[in-house]
Amino acid sequence: MKLQTALRFTLAILLASVSLSVQAQERPNGRGGERPRAEQQQQQAPGKGVLRLLPGDSVTEHSIDLPKGKLAYTATAGTLALYDQSGEQSAAIFYTAYVAKDAAPGRPVTFVFNGGPGAASAFLHLGLVGPRVLDLGPDARDAAQAKLVDNPNTWLAFTDLVLIDPVGTGWSRAAKQDDAKNFWSIDSDANAMAKVIALYVGKNDRSGSPKYLLGESYGGFRAAKTARALVREQGIPINGIVMLSPFLEGWMTFGDDNSALRAALTLPSLAAAELERKNTLNAQTLAAAEKFAMTDYLTTLAGRPPQGDAAKAFYARVAEVSGLPLDTVTEARGFITDAYLRRLRAGKIVSRYDATFAVDDPFPEQNNPRTPDPVLDGVSRAYGGAFAAYARNELGFKTEMTYALLANDVTRHWDWQGGRGQASADSDIRVLLSFSPSFRLLIAHGYSDMVTPYPMSRYVLDHLPPDSPPGRAQLKLYRGGHMLYLDPRSRQAFSTDAAAFYRGE
């Protein structure tokens, strides 16, 4: 009996020691950043199915020389687990976090994602905000010459970064392939992103940090939806959102090609590309094109089609502004859409993502308005392979799983919940600005983007209720297209404006 009592006492002491050890490991390191290195390098329990290909989190230490001096930071490449109502793991979400060392208290953290839907975060990661950037050769147009270099304009200079890949993109996967569709809708996607952010905030003791979202294209739409979901489902308010080339209103992006207003909101981006081609793009020339688009052009398209000399004069003016051939403009009766880009430059394919970007047409004998895009299907594909190599060789995240840069199955099976033409972020932006007096919004666009033309975002901002104080919702414009960061000068200018935005300027 005494032996049994002694054994029980010894066992109790051992269990208490284990419990204290676990509690000690669960405490953060005291600076509101990443957990201690030893804990983060522990191997995770093997997942099921394809999740077994995902390794444990990898933590590495780095530094970068910036204009203001050397910046040391910790990089974490890993996954966060999502669970269903039965307690079974439903998905693993891949993320990369960059946290500055020895940073001052109150340093913000920004959660970053791309769009698509179906795009991984490698675009913004290696194109804009990360400490490493993909150099695409002369004029940023040669993927074969791509190489990683330090990014002197990294946003890590003024905010910690957490880059997230939604389910089906990057290395984020559902536990069961058939269940992936449960994440592919507007609401379920926003709720999943909000949960991932909440998990990171809790795991790394960032509840007291100012929190921002950054999204590109559909990612801008996703950011607005996720910000609402964060408050509604997780009780986490957001200080601000930065949107790059955002999709905001389905009726504008996917609407009727015979809509006078939609055509008027598209023309200035095409005009900017023509002015750039002529080397005459400046604030005054672009303002003149914008005024024509929203006055004579809009009212003429909205009324009865012009006849006779009036028609000839009008179509000639549209051809001059857009750069399109006169017969193309006349045939379309002035309604200009991106479908006519094939006729913009003889023998060339012009990118919808940047109307100044053109390559030789490999099939000039064919009359197909929808061809592979020189930016999306050419240059930008290099981001996928570059990120996979970077994650393996520099971040230490080694997996045999394919990195899905652009997941077509996600795009094809996306549930727009009423149709993509009905999708809208306008109400979300209004509520965020109204319910949170400190919330701020920055929208950035490239002039020559024909996918999400900048006048569409300006239209949304112009029709918001008046805000007080003014300036809480800003629009900034830069040379370039949808991925304006392909131009190093625009990347630098946008990063400088973003730093000012974070400072509250």
C-alpha cells in the first residue's frame, strides 16, 4: 500500500511538471511577436490525405539593409489548422509571417491576400510588400530573366506582415478534396480568412496591435468582406484596409457592354495607355480625357446614336482618345470595352491587365478576342516558381506539394451567391467607415488597368456618404496596370504612400 501511495505521489509530481512546462511554452515571448524559436520548430502531427505533405512550421532569422538602416526580422512559414463542427480538421492554411525584431510597441500587423478568386499571395509577396522582390529583367517584362533580390521598398519597414493563401491556392488545402468547395463562396471565404487572422492574433499575442488588411483585385473585395466578418464572428476590429486594383462592384466589372456608364468608366484607362504610348501622359492630359468620358461621351452613348456628320465627329474623337481604329469605334457605335484590345495595336496582343503592355500576336490569322494574356499568362506566372524556390531555399519550408499560384478550379467553381454581377462591397465599405470612426481606406490603381479600371473605384468613393473628418477614404493613381508593382518606380511610389497612410497622413 505504501509503495502504491509513493507511486501515485511520484506520478502526480511528474504530471504537474509536464503541465507547468506546457503552460510555459504557451506563453508568448513578451514582445507581442512570434513564439520562441524552439516551440515553432516542433513538428506538427501528420495530417490526413494531402495534408500529410505539409511539413511543420519553419522559423528563420534574416536581416535586410534599408535606406534607414539594417532591419532584422523573423520569418515563419507554416500552416494554421481549421476545424469543422465535429472537431475534425477541415483545412490547412499556409501563411508566411514577417515580424521585425526589437520593434517599438504598437507596431501594426498587416494581413495580406490576393484575389482571383483563386490567386495565391505570391504576387503581393514577391511583387510588392515582402523583404524579397522578383526582378523581371529590363522593363519588368522578361520572366526568363527573373531573379530574387532584396526589396528596398518592403512594407516590413513600417508593419509586420502575414501573407495568407486561401483554400485551394498556394499550399492551402482542404482535408478532403470534395470539401474544398465549402470554402469557395463569398461568405465562407471571408469567414475562413477571419478565422485564420483570429488564430494568428491569438497564437502570437497580437490583440493589442493595430491591424490592417491588404488585398489585390478580388482581394480588395475579400478585404472588405473579411473586415466585416472579423467584427461579426471574431470580435476583432480593423484599423484600415489597403486595396490594390480592387474589384468592388460586379455590375461595373461584369456588367452590360452596352451600358453607357460602364463604358464611360472604362474609357479613361484606355486613354491613359494611349497617352503613355505618345509619351504625353500627365495630370492635365488625363484630366481632359476623364472630363470627355464623363460628359460628352457619356451623354452621347446614353442618348440616341448620333447620325451623319455628328456621328463622324464623335467617333473620330473617341478613336483619338482611345487609340482604337476609327472603323472599330464606328462599328461599336462608340461603346468601348476590353474586348476591342486585340485591335488596339496591329499584329500585337495587348494585355487587359496593362493596356501599355503588348507582345507580338502568335496567331495573327485568327480573329479570337480572348487570347492568353501577356501579363497574366506570361510574365506573372514566374511568381509561382520563384516563391516555391524561395520558400524551400530561404524560408526552410520544404514540401512536395505543388504551389498553386492561379487555381482555375477555384475560379470555375466559385459561388458568387446570386451571380457575380450582383456582388458588391459598397455596403461593407459604408458600414466600416460609419461604425468605426478611426477606420481608414486607401485604394491604389494603375492608370492603364482594363480589368478593374480606376474610374470605377473613384465612382464608388465619390458616391459614399460624406465622411468626417475628410480623407478617411483615399484614391492614389500610378503608372502601370493591374499589377502596378511590376514597374519599380510605381512600386516605390505606392510603398511610400502606404507608409504615410499607416502614419495617419
